[in-house]
Amino acid sequence: MLYLDNHATTPCDPAVVQTMLPYFEQSYANPSSTAHGAGREAAEAVDRAREQIATLVGAQAGELIFTSGATESNNIAILGLAKGSESGRRRIVTTAIEHKAVLGPCKELSRQGMDVVVLPVDEEGQIDLDAAEDAINENTLLVSVQAANNEIGTIQPVAEMARLTHDKGALIHCDAAQAVGKVPVDVNEWDVDLMSVSAHKFYGPKGVGALYIRGGPYSMPLKPLVIGGGQERQLRAGTLNVPGIVGFGEACELCRRWLPDEARRISMLRDRLENEILARVEGAWRNGPLEGRLPGNSSLTFPEIDADALIINTPDLAISTGSACTSGAPEPSHVLLAIGLRREDAGSTIRIGVGRFNNEEEVSLAADSILKALGRLSRLRVG
């Protein structure tokens, strides 16, 4: 099977796996057990990884806390701030194409009586900055905007949103799960206050992520969602996942070294795949911007074709209909509806994610497989 679902998750890089193995087999102590050498060794490994992650995103090591992934980081940022703030501000602003790990906490706050404003996007998935400026006011506590969309790849103007947010004295959170390791990310250039990261989106292990907090956990009124031993500066309790954290750090180190060249190569592969398909399928189209999207992202719509049937007819490929968190749901993608697709066209859309371990031969084979499947299923003309 050719794996082309790198937005859902990426394979762990072999170098990452090798870096993690000693922390399963030899250096397996609890990093909070610093009374003995084995615990201190584990703690030092965590500190090294924290530095590696911070370096990739332009942060200070003390501004990162470890979590189980971006979903938990998003929840701490949104719910933890709402729970801890005594400012009296009651508005949360987000966008219509955020991941469910952002929209879900926002809906929960709406049920609790907070004023949640969901900003529209244009047909390429870009935030309407005029609508954002109107929505962000002196009652706004937090603005949450993703760095890049997990379905159509759109990269958002985070720095511009930060400026609008700070002009009103509010805080800005960025879900950067899809962006880190794929495009340059710098928390200082973007001027974000909070940012969520997941290791498994850029060739690290699953089950580990981080929340960036400008100035560190004590700099803003965040309340923990999990109460326990007080690890991670009293904000996120629980024994640290040392092997996962070490792998997270190594994945960041590899991306720091390879990112510009890797992004160019993956973009070329993605473009070749798209061009081979779209040149031969009359009436099909690409979703999202041609420029200003993630290097490996491709969202393609084939009118009158059932996307699930297309995937069934390409058993040699790992592709998807959209976010792994909503695939298989009876409702069409909220992202595709937000950019103006009809429900039936949303149901005719596949998502392809090209990644580090794909090559030219594979993308040609994938294009051929999709074209053959369309020929079997389609009323579209496949040349």
C-alpha cells in the first residue's frame, strides 16, 4: 500500500525510533525521581528534547509544557484560559474551518454562556480579516486560529490576526499541528501567546505534543484540566512520556535540518500528482489555494463520484475523505462546506497528503490508480 495520508499522521522516522529505544530499554526511570541518577538521566533527556522543540519554533524551553498532543494542548489553551481568567471578558473568536479539537472546546464554552464568534472564510479557506476586525473587541478574551488547515492546506495570516487581537488587549492561540515541521513556524514572528503542537504530524511518535505559552505557564491565568502530581509546572499533571518526548525532540531536530529542501521536494511531488490527475479528468477541481498551502496537501473533488467508493476502489492507496477525526461521519466536511462546496460535492472530495517517504514513482502509481478507479466509477471523462 502506498501511504498518502500524511495529514492524518506520519510514519515515525527510523532515526526517531532509534533515538527513543534506549528510553524503553535502559534509561526508563521516572524523570520526576531526581533523587537518584537514573531519574536525573531521564530528566536531562526531557530537558534536551524541550530545547530541541523550542529551537524549531523560536521559543524558549521554559515556555513549553508537554501534553499528549495538540487536542489536549488546544483544550488547555481554550478551556484553561476561560476557567482561569478573571478579566471579565466573555468573547471567544475562532474560524469556521478549525479542527474539531478547537471547535469542540469553543462549543462547550458557548454552552456555559460565553459569546463564541465563528469567523467565515473565503472559497480558498482564508480568514476574512475585515470580519475578524469587527468581531474582535474589548470583550474578547481569546482568538483561536489554526496555522494551516488539515483538509485543504490553507496557511492563515497568523501574524495579522495576532495584531488585530493584541490591538484589543486579547490573547491569541494558534493550533499549529499541521504547520510545524512542514513550513517555517516562529512564535515571535507570529506574535502568538499560545500554540499547540503534535509530534505525530511530522514524523514523531503519537501520543505526545506540547503547548507553547508566551512567558511560561505562570505568565497567564491558565487553570489545569487534569489535577494530580503537579508535573509540568502545575499545569499538566501526569508522569512524563520520556520515550515519546525524546522522539518528539529528535523529530524537531530532523525537521530543523531538512525543512526547506524537504518542503520543496514534497511540493514538487504533490504538484506532479495533481497535474497528472486534473489534466485527464474533465470537471474535477482542486480545493484551497494554489499557493499558500501546505507542501504535501491536495484536496480534489470529482463531481458525481462518491469519495468513499473511490477509496474502496483504490485499495493500494492510503488516502482519505478528510480529517481523520471526522472520516466516516454521516455529515460532510465542515471545512468543505465553509469554503462554499455543495454537500454533494463535499461528498465527492478526497484528501491526499504527500510526505517525506514518498517518491516520484509512487505519486505516478497513485495517479494511475486513482484514474483507473475513476474510469470504473465515473460519468466524468477520464482521458
